Amino acid sequence: MSEKPYELLYPHLFSPLKVGKNIFKNRIFLAPTHLPITIDQDGFLTKEGQTYYGNMAKGGCATVHMGEVIMDRTNSLAHEDHLNMVDENTLQTMNTFNEYCHIFGAKTAVELNHSGHFAMPQFGDGSDPMGPIERDMPAGTHVRAMNEEDMAYVCKIYAKAANMAKRCGCDMVCMHMGHGWLLGSFLSPLTNTRTDQYGGSRENRMRFPRMVLEAVRKAVGPDFIIEARLSGEDCVPGGIEIDDTIEYVKMIEDLVDLVHFSAGNRLYPETRAIMHPSHFLEEGHNVHLAAKAKASGIKIPIGAIGSIQNPEFAEQVLAEGKADYILMARGLVADNDWANKARAGKAEDIRPCIKCFRCMDLAGGKRTVSRHNIADYLTDFPTVTRRIECSVNPLHGNAMCKIGFPAPKRTKKVCVVGGGPAGMMAAISAADRGHEVVLFEKTDKLGGQMHYAKHVWFKVDMEAYRQYLIRQVSKRGIDLHLNTEATPELLKAYAPDAIVVAVGAEPVVPNIPGIHSDKVWTAIDAYGHEDQLGDHVVLVGGGMVGCETALHLSSKGKKVTLVEMLDVLAPDGIYTERLHTVYFIENDENITVMTDTRCVEVTAEGAVVAGEDGEKKLIPADSVVLSAGMKSLEAARDQFFGCAYDVINIGDCLKVGTISSATQTAYDAALTIGLDG
Ligand SMILES: Cc1cc2nc3c(=O)[nH]c(=O)nc-3n(C[C@H](O)[C@H](O)[C@H](O)COP(=O)(O)O)c2cc1C
Ligand code: SF4
């Protein structure tokens, strides 16, 4: 028997971290996340912000990092909205908020960041942005080189903001020295080509960032915690490498208490999906950077960040001495109670993030469809909505209105038709609100269209989410009927108060000659039957589903011709996911892309396609896989109309959408059942 009266399941993850006079209660930090809804027009913390960050503290993590802040209104901002660290009035909400987080023993931090050459004149006083060197940015903004007067000014605004953070009741600040922002741009040899004492050697490149750190330390005193976020590497040839970063950290160890290593540089879009890791990357893809730094003799605690979301994995990283603490952004967005669930031995109840980027890119309007989209990204946000959502966490972004939703007046009998992501989420949510739930699924398994994920090497997280939903259904006493096609007659026997219809959608089959041939498959049916497709496949439709199917078939050794009638691939993709998907397509020698091209006929030999000029061409193929969109199963859906007091359509049968729309509509349906008695 253990010597200890109480044994933790993840002893490293939940051991306290002592830094000077400060103790972090465990090794789990929320990484910096800024959401537009967390602040009002003046940059003051909103109720939504207090709820979002407060839930992270309540969920058990040791540190709640808020995002970047406004330190100055001249030329430091690359976004229009940030938390205000300038005006005294920010103290009002920040003091209360910090007190709330402290109830749970969590520390709080804001991130100090000057955008440098990425700053947008329209978000400041209209003056040119400044950086290490004079340059024109890809979007055309002129950047002027900083002189020593500018440097002194920047030191001053950092120091003032740090002082304000302390007065706000925060326990620490995080200095953003990575991703190519101002301080990071001085560190990178790609962007700092100065020939004076602020450029050239590592020591010279660190000179100005160190001046800023000295000013901040002076402003906050010795016991206030300063953390630094650095790019362990720029991930671009000629850029920062981990050996540079290790030397940089050694130069500032006397000024900062903690350091963590992200990766990538915002100037190079090809690194974005590493900085904000996509599903193509393995869990903990940056851990090797922290591990190398740990082995280098750096004395301050080192954090690992990037694509970490399993407690076992996080524990192993710490146990193997590769890092001293773990930071997570999306893992905690997907499940705010991550830390509490892990500590209580309920890791299997942690809702996994599927790395879809909706929480990050959607609200920023980063959904541009142009092929070389860095310029659009930096200047133009035509699809900005400020809408915040998470594909798997129905409370993300709108917790304020849903957490306080009234309880149902009485328990209702709820029949849910369809066991895909929407149906399962509705069944789980209705059961959690105390209803008696019966779930019907016509096939022999739950999961609906998510079923494909188990075949695909880059859909590990989606498969984990499918498994999570199945587990949660099984834990709630939901009366599950597999292999059962629900009909109005069948449901009558159950006398439901409410029917939630989640029958989904079916693939669109274009009306072209030969389309009903044996060699034609829909994308969803092709998964799991790859060996029947032959070696040469024509894939019709280059949206996200088509692109992902092409990559999947290529990984199975097929030669794929991807035919898309638009001039771009994956216009329906979320910005970062799309960047990486298109990158993988363009670098896959098994895949040939034909844009501005449509399939006009399927023959015994293959697919006949026509380009913009109308000229037809046969592409020999063993099979043709269709990815031409989906349409709601309207007849299957509408048969339930009038069969119960409440009949609520959700997910794809309501409107063809995403996992996110499935989650939201399902959760919302469960919220409204039983409210009126
Ligand atoms: C919604 C959201 C907002 C973010 N905001 C910031 C930010 O303000 N500052 C920053 O340095 N990083 C920001 N990030 C990046 C994260 O701190 C983190 O580096 C990245 O998401 C990788 O970690 P993950 O794989 O655990 O999500 C944000 C990420 C997300 C998902
Ligand atoms: S929106 Fe997507 S990427 Fe963001 S936390 Fe939710 S599941 Fe993860």
C-alpha cells in the first residue's frame, strides 16, 4: 500500500510548481487566448469575458492566461479589439474578475505584446507601424525602422501596462517574444538585418527585447511573475532555430521566471498551422523544443505548448523531464473542466478538441478563399462576425446565456431519431437536463458521418470525439436502439413529449451521363472500401471533404486526380485548416489538381472532364469518387411533423453544416424541451 494517504493519478501534472515566492497549484496553464467577446468597445472585460476566463479557473487549471492587451494607441495593434491595459477604468472589472479566479487558487496573467511591423494603421493613430527594419509588408503597409527614441517609448508603454496588470490583481504577465511580433521580430535573423548594436549577433538581437524586460521588471518588482513566450524556431530556413532560442533564454533568465516555446513566424503563412497546430500534426509537436531547452542547463521552469490534450500524454512529458509545465489553449476551450476531470480520474469524460479552428478563425473572419491569401489575411476581414463557437463545446462563446437557462418544469419523454453527432449530443444534453431519453439509430453503430474518421491518419481527434460521444451516451442510461429505423408508427408506441429529429443528409449526386455506373462512389462510402477503388481515382469536388478524401486515398497509395469547378480548393475550409490542407495537397505527388474543371461524364474508361474553354478530356480511372456536397434528408425528417408536442429538427437535416452546427442545434433543442410545463 502507498505510504501516502492520497495518491494522485497524474502525480507530475498535479504537483505544485514553485517559482520564487509563488506557488502554482499544478502544472496546467490555459495558454493565452483572446476572444473578441471578452471585451467591450473600450477594451474593458465583459461579463462574457469573466465567464469564459473564470470558467477556466473554476475548471482547475493553475494559471489563466488572458490574451494580448492594448498597451498603447499609436501604432502597436494588429487587431481592433484587445483587453485595455491603458485606462484606469479597466481596474473595475479586472479587480473583481481576478478575485473570482483567486477563489479557485488560479493565477491570472495578461499577455503584453506590441505588434511591431504587423500593426495596422487603422487600429492606431494612422501612423506607420515600426519594426527592426524599414520594409513594405506583403499587404503594402510601409514599416519604418525603429530608432532609440522609439525603443525608449516602447519600454515605457510595456512598463506601464505591466504595472496596470499588477494593479488589476493579476499575478503575472506573459511577454510575447515569439511569432514574429515586435520583440520576436528583433530576435529573428529573417526580420532583423540591422547592422547596428541591435542586429547581427544573438546578443545584439536580444539587446532591445532585454531593455523591454528590464523596464517591465522594474515596474512590477521582484516577486511579480514574468513569463516569456518565444518561438523555439521560426520554421523557415534562415530563421530562428532552437539553439538560438536557448541562448536567448540564457540571456534573460535573470529577468523572467518562466518560459515556454511555441513555434512559427506570422510573416510566413506556411508556418501558421504549426503555430496554431492543425490535425496534421502529432500531439505535442513542440515538446521536442522544450526538451532540448531543458537539457541545455536553463534553470527557470520551461513550458510545453501545442496540440496537447490528453492527460496521459501531458503527464508523460513532465515525467520524462521534457518540460516543467503544460500550456493548452484549445484543449481547455473544448472542455473547461479538463484539469478537474483529470484530477478526479475522469479523463475519459474530457471532451476532445477536434482541431477545427472555429474557435479562433471564425470570429476573426479569417475565411478568405484566395489562393495566396497572406495579403487578405493582413488587411481585409470581409467575413468578420464576432461569432464565437466551438465544434464540441456547446457553451463556448455563449455560456452567459445558456448556463443560466431555466430548468425544465418537468421530466419529458424525448425520442431522438438518428445517432450521428447531432443526435448523440441531443440525447446526452436532454438526459443531463433530467429527461427520459430514447435514441434510435438505423445502422448498427453510433457516429453517423463521423464514422469515416477512424480510417484517416489525420482525423485521430475526430475519432476520439466520436468515441467520447458514444461513451457519454452509454453512461447516461439512455435507452439506445441500434439497427432500428424510427418511423412515426414506431414512435407512437413510446408516446414521446418531444421528438428530436437528427436524420442527417445524403450526398448530392450530379446529373451527368454514366453517374450511376458501378465505378462511381460517394466520398462517405469510399472510406473503408479503399481496396475496391483500384489504383487510379478521379475525385469530383475540391471542397474540404474532397481535399481530405484525396489526401486519404493518396495515403493508401492511390493516384488521385482532384477535379474542382471553381478556381480554388477548399473554399469552405476554416482559414488555418484550409491553409494546411491545401499545403498538403500541393505537396502530394500522388495528387493532380484540376481547378476550373468539371466532370461531364463517367465512362467505362474513366471520367470525362471539361475545362473553362469547354474542351473535353478523358482521365482514365478505375473509380470516380463524388464529393459534390450534401443535401438534407427532407422526407425522412418531415415524416415526424405533428407526432409529438415538440418536434425539433437539428444538425444536417435542419441545414447541412458542420460538427459545430450539429453540436449547437442539438444542445439548444435539449435546452428548450420542457420549459413550458
Ligand atoms: C481562441 C484562441 C485565441 C488565441 N489568442 C491568442 C493570443 O491572444 N495570444 C497568443 O499569443 N496566442 C493566442 N492563441 C494561441 C494559443 O495561445 C496557442 O499558442 C495555440 O492555440 C496552440 O495551443 P493549442 O494547440 O493548445 O491550442 C490563441 C488560440 C486560440 C485557440
Ligand atoms: S472550435 Fe474546434 S479547434 Fe477550437 S476548441 Fe473547439 S474543437 Fe477545438
